[in-house]
Amino acid sequence: MAYSFQITSPDAYKLAYEKSVMDPQGFWADIAQNFFWRKKWDKVLEWNFKEPRIEWFRGGKLNITENCLDRHLGTIGNKPAFIWEPNDDETDARILSYRNLHFKVMQFANVLKNNGVRKGDRVIIYMGMVPELAIAVLACARIGAIHSVVFGGFSAQSIADRLHDSQAAYIITQDGSLRGNKTVPLKDIIDDALVQCPFVRKCIVLTQARIPVSMIKGRDVWWEDEIKKVESQGNPDCPAEEMDAEDPLFILYTSGSTGKPKGVVHTVGGYMVYTAYSFVNVFQYRPEDIHFCTADIGWITGHSYIIYGPLLAGATSLIFAGIPTYPDAGRLWDVVAKHKVSILYTAPTAIRSLMGYGEAPFEGKDLSSLRVLGTVGEPINEEAWHWYKKHAGADKLPVVDTWWQTETGGVLISNLAGITPEKPGYATLPLPGVQPVLMDENGKELEGNDVSGNLCIKFPWPGMLRTTYGDHERCRTTYFSTYDNLYFTGDGAYRDENGMYRITGRVDDVLNVSGHRIGTAEVENAINMHHGVVESAVVGYPHEVKGQGIYAYIVLENPDDTHLSEQDIMKTVTRLIGAIARPDKLQFVPDLPKTRSGKIMRRILRKIAEGETANLGDTTTLLNPEVVEQIITGRL
Ligand code: PRX
């Protein structure tokens, strides 16, 4: 399906950009009219960043699944919508055509209805990378239920926190999920979470790993049994619920500077328009493409560029259940060659970890189907960028470095593959419709080029978050109160002499570990829960493969406590958040450096963790300057 909004030359980019600034409403209306609306919008945009109140396509009525599925049936019904490549290379791949997917989504939407799920209900989805995860997501959207996918690496406690925050009464999960040589017992983990959540009414369980699970009568039902019931009811249809453009589509929890993850809310109309627009333009989508995004559907990248963006464009999207290094480090290239992947979209961490295996994993692999390479999730170092371009791209394919966030819904700053210039380490230029600005610490905009500052966006775009679930004030204070009338990203950036952006990393207390966003306060809270810990401070430090590693400084109640081992504390973090938040380094310290008002001096701790011990600045104003030397001595 060709879209009129595809930008196909550098001049067209400039024109589109100018139009998007001069006449944003006209610009977005032109794009939005490419979709199927049951009723057209009355107003393109209503906004103020003070409250904030952001409404796109007000009065418009639609269902996103009609745009992802029904709309394509007459033209590309038999085209693969999803290709599923399993964890191991012996199980057969599965292909779901648009027609097939449409059928399965309606079928499962009827399962949800049979189990009492209604429009506006929240549904937590905790699954591995199987096509049924995408089916569950789309089935929720079909009936207007709000999905909240929780990444399969999160712990029972994290799930319980999300269940409480969203007051979700429904869960979709599976017995277990196979990843590499591990089986993650998803249903067991859900059972642990549900001990604290008596309000959960139904838990639908897919059979996948075939491991034993306990099923609670009345609450837990098997996916397969429920499908059979729907089949016996005889009517395969499930009409799409009519949604307002501004009705919530999903909640996705993400970490911030406080201890509690927040539920970022995206709405139906704007998210649809923005994910399709950004997908088509950034990757320069062509109908024959096989698009392979290696992210997990539990993160925003999977939502926007495995499910929604590609399906809206009528693309074929590959869902990979495994990991790049199983059964060996050539697996990613095997998948590319096997399915003739044309767009590969992955994370710098994956690239850096594969770099460690050298060139051997490429041997004998035909990568000639590749056309576009992409990265996302963290700053990419130049070395990794060049390696990726050389080995995966034969030094000639475009590499798009796409900067965006859970909150932005889709890519905001990136080159458009082969159309606008690329520069190693740079996300480069904003997409038309996106107006970035750099601000200094005093709230002054940094104009001109060759400047560094805090990255903000000064005008709304359709894919932006609307609120944080159940706590609008938190949305305001986190994103809209640092600078007047601007959305603050939490990232720092440099704008070079040509106006290209390089993202330098978070300027708040958020870490980016292997592309996973983790709040230092969350990790500290978890460590502090451990018996015998008085307090802790967590900072990031440069890590060769993960981008950032987690460094934890810990003060014990009794410094000679020999019972307290590193392992115990790691276990607590794993239990409370998940293995992704386990510190890479744990240092027991006598005290933390504090100001006279009792504030922990993280700046000093960060420098020590980074190994910059000679350059700590003035420490004489500290309450306890002597502790700094002791910490340096014990540095890991
Ligand atoms: O710091 C930026 C980094 O990832 C953060 C957003 O994380 P999350 O919401 O989990 O979404 C990740 C996938 C979109 C950003 O604030 N980040 C994301 N992409 C890039 C990046 N940093 C540098 N370059 C990128 N291309």
C-alpha cells in the first residue's frame, strides 16, 4: 500500500518540514486522511502544555484494528502480516496472513468478551514473543479494552505494582516462555503476583512451553479451551468497537526518576497516525519488505514497530522469539537469510555484543536481501555504528539511528533511510512535524548550531503521551513543568554545525542498561528493602556492551555483617524488579557522601564509578568529606 505521505527526496523532506511548522494542522490532516475513520474529526488539534491537554483529531471515530486489518483484506488479504521465527531453529516458522490474523484477532476478541472484558477495562498481558501476544494486543484494541503489556523479564512484584496501579482485572499470559536455553515460568510468576491482587477476575493462559502450572478454578482458563467455546458459538465475527480518537489505546509502564514506574497513556487516533507515518518514512517502507524489529513487544519499540506501524502500512513484520546468540552468535543473520529480511531494526547493545564474536558468524550467510539497517534505544558509539554498517550492510546500506521514547509513541529524530544524510553517532534531523529545541539550565533556549543542552519539543505531535495513568499531575510535573510550554524529554543533546542532533544520554536519574530504561530510585528502593541495608545509592557507569552498567553503593547496618552477601541483595533486586535491574557492581561503603542538608552527592559517586577519581571537584563542603577517600579506595 503506497501512502501519499512518504517523503522520497531531500527536497520533499525540506518542503514537508516547512509545511509542518507553518501549518501543522493542515500537515497532519493530510496524513490522517489516509486512514479509515468511521467519522471524520471535527478539529485536528487542541492543546496546551500547561495542564497539559493534548487532543488530536477530536470528534473522530475509528478503531485502530480496522486500519491494521479489515482495511487490507480486499487488497492484501493473503500477504503475510506476521512471520514468526521460534526460539530454536528446529521448530517450524509460522506465517499469519492478514486474513488469518484478522480471523484470529476477532476470535480472541470474542474470548475476551466471553470472559467479561469490556471497553475501557485494563488488561495486563505478560507473555513471551509469540504471535498470540500480538493477537492479544489487537484483540484488546478491537473491543476497546486498554492493553498494558508487561515485559516478560519483570518480576511478580513489578506485575503486582502494575496491576494495582492500573486496577486491571484481567490477565493474559502463558504457561512458560522459551528464550535461549531458558524457560521462564510466566504463569508461576503471575501466580505470585496475584497473591496480592484479589481484584483480578480472570487469567487466560496460553499453552506454549508445556510446563506444569497451577490453574485456580473460576479464575484461570486455558486460551485453547476458550477458543473452542467461541468456535462452538458459531459466529466468527467480532465487530470493532467504535472509539473516540482520544480514547486510550494502551498503557505502557516506564521508569522515571522516582521509585515508581509510571503508566504512559497513548490514545487511538494520534498514535495510529504517528506510528504509520514514522514507520513508512524512517524505513522508507516498500510493499515487498520483510521488516524485522528485534525488540520485545513488552517495550514501546515492539508496540510501534512490530505491531502497529507495520500492520497499518500493510507490511510483513517478523516476530522473533529467540535471542541473537542462541544457539550461536550467527542466529540473527540466519533469520535474516532464511526470511529474506529487508529492514533490520535492532539495539546498539545487540550490535556491541555481536561485535565480540567477530566475523565468523557471518560466514556463509546471504544478507543480500537487506536494504535498511536501524538502531534504537540508546546512543550508538561510532565503532558499533561502523561495524554494523560494514558487516550487516556491506558498507553501502543506510543506517537509521532513531531517537524516541515510550512517551513519544514513535520516532521523533532520525535520518530517513537513503533520503536524508546519516552521520555516525547522530540521530540527525527531526521528522517533519517535530520541533526540537535545546535549553540551558536557566530555562533559556540555545539558538544556533554547535550547542549542547537539554532536549525539549516545543509543539505537539500526534503520537505523544496524553497522561500518566491515574495521575495526571505526575505527567505535568515530569514532562511539562521543567520548562514553560515545552515537553522535556529528560535527554541531553548536541546540535552540530549542520543542525544535526546527537543524543548524549539522560540528564535525570534514569539509566539505560542494554537499552532498558531503569530508574536509579527503583533499584535503590529494592536494595533498601533488604534486611540489614541502611541506605544505598545507585548510579550508572560506562559499560562496553550494555552501554551503561549499574553501580550500587550500599551502607550496611552492621558493617561486619558477614551474613549479608552480594548474592542476597541481588536476589532481592531480582525479586522486586527483575533480573534486568541487577547491579553489575556492588560496593559496601561506610557511608554515602552527603551535603550538609543530608542530600546524597550523586555527582561524586557517578565520577568514582566512572573511574574519574582525580577530578571530583570541591568536596570540602560535604558533611562527611572523609568518606570519599574510603569509597575511592574500595572502588570496584
Ligand atoms: O535516553 C534516550 C534513549 O532511550 C530513552 C527512551 O527509552 P524508552 O522509553 O525505553 O524507549 C526506548 C525505545 C524508543 C531516551 O530518553 N534513546 C532512545 N533512542 C535513542 C536513545 N538515545 C540515543 N540514541 C537513540 N537513537
